Amino acid sequence: MNHSQPMLPAAEIQADHAPLLHPDILRPAADIFSRRADRLRQLAEGHAMADFLRLCAAVCHQQQALHDASRLDPHSAMLRLSQSLGLQLPAPVQSALTAVLALETVALSRLAENLLNGDYPADGPLFAALPLLGAALQAQATRSIRQRPLPAPQSQGARCPCCGGLPLASLLQRGDSGHAQRYVVCSMCSHAWPVGRVRCLSCGNSRDLLYYSLAAQDRAPAEPDHQQPHQARGAREVEACGECHGALKQISQLLDAGAEAGADDLASLALDLLAGEAGFARIGFNPLFLPGRAPG
Ligand SMILES: [Zn+2]
Ligand SMILES: [Zn+2]
């Protein structure tokens, strides 16, 4: 399974829809993984996937410990996750984790490198432990990019300008001028780069877009309103592109101040299903939710 999306040619990235005053790249809070864990526990209340969300919360709690610790290689980080999460993990994850920990250093590094790019074995003996490897890489990348100066936020690109990571989801926030500002949160370093508000991240299309939300799932999906692009539709919605048929989750802190991109994405996988049934493929890459290959 390959999540990488076609990249825009450089000339197209440059001036296309660049705002006059470009906002800065957002740094994640120092306790981002603790906050994500709290948000996941809150969203788990009464949720159809409560057990999954609580397990993700436990992983995020350990990600915070990894983030706060000194730099660890993937094997040491996985060993730590294995020791701290232990029996909380379902049996198939425990046995896949044992298989990952038994890999040679070179093989584990290759697995990690591919996973960063959304390329992973979507079945087989290692698969069930890959979200933990993704979680370890995410904690390390967040720690390491937080310690570096920020690059100029010049791109409208589909890859993170800080670390080259894949997009996790887009995030709407109130900008300095009071207007809504849209960012894309990186799946690896958790920094967020500013992008145009009504525009497919994958192909740049800004016209043929549809917005799905669970609140309005019995109605036809909304079309873009370029004047009021963030009229109340839902704090969690999917921007679906009629050109490339990609769909990116959009989390709005304007409509829900407590929303957190990583957590709210996991709690709204039903939306991806809805968009998927309409023929749109998920663009966002969330290490804690790696789709598998259907058997057969
Ligand atoms: Zn990044
Ligand atoms: Zn597109």
C-alpha cells in the first residue's frame, strides 16, 4: 500500500494562491502527545470505536515519554514501547512487536524509512506492530524538528517543509488577523504549514471540491463557498477532490476549540469510510491508523 501522493511541479507550487502575508509554520506544543492522549480519552466516551481510541491514548502517553527522553534508535524506542505498553496491547500486536524487535538493524531501518513515506507491508507478520513503529518515529521526529530553526513557510506543497513528512490532516485555526487560517499538520514532526483554504493539497484543484461531514451525511456533500469557506458544516470534515479523487480530513478549531488533529482524525474514521464509498481515497497519513490489505 502506498500513500504517497503525486507531487506538484515546482513552478505550480510557487505563486499559486499564496496569501499576501504568509503566516508562520506552527510548532507543536511541548506536551502535544499528552494533549492528544487526553483528547482521545475524551472522544472515546460513548464512541463506537472506544477501545481503539483508548489504546491510541495509551500509545500517545508513551510517545510523550519518548519525546521527552534522549534520542533513541528505532530498536530502543520499540523496546521501550513494548516494555511500557506490554499487556495493554492486543495479542496480535504483541507477537508482531516481537517479530519487529527481532529484525536486524538494517532491516528495521529500511522498514522505518519506508514507513515515513507511507510505504509498508499491509499484511504479514510485522503489520500489526507498524503503528507502534510509526508512533516511535513520530515522537523522535517531533523532538528533533522542535530543536531546529523553522524554514520559511513558502510552499503550498503536499510534503512538510520541515521534515519532508506526509500530511496527517488539515487544521483550521483563527489567524492573527482574526481570519480563519488553514494549516496542514505533518504526520511525522507534528509541525503545521500554512496552505490555501479551499484547495486540494494533492493536485492543487480549487474548484471541484466537496465537503463531507457526519452531521450532514444524509444530505448531499457541501460545495466550496469561496467567500465563507468555513461556514459551520462540522468540526471534522473531509475535503474531497473531484480531479484527483483524494480526500483530506479537515479539523476545525474554529468550531471546536478542543479539537486536536491527530486525535480527531482517529475519532472520525467513519468520515473516511463515507468519502471512500463515494470514490475518494484518504490522503492523510496517520501512523496510528494504517489501513491493512483485505484478505483474499
Ligand atoms: Zn514534518
Ligand atoms: Zn486533488
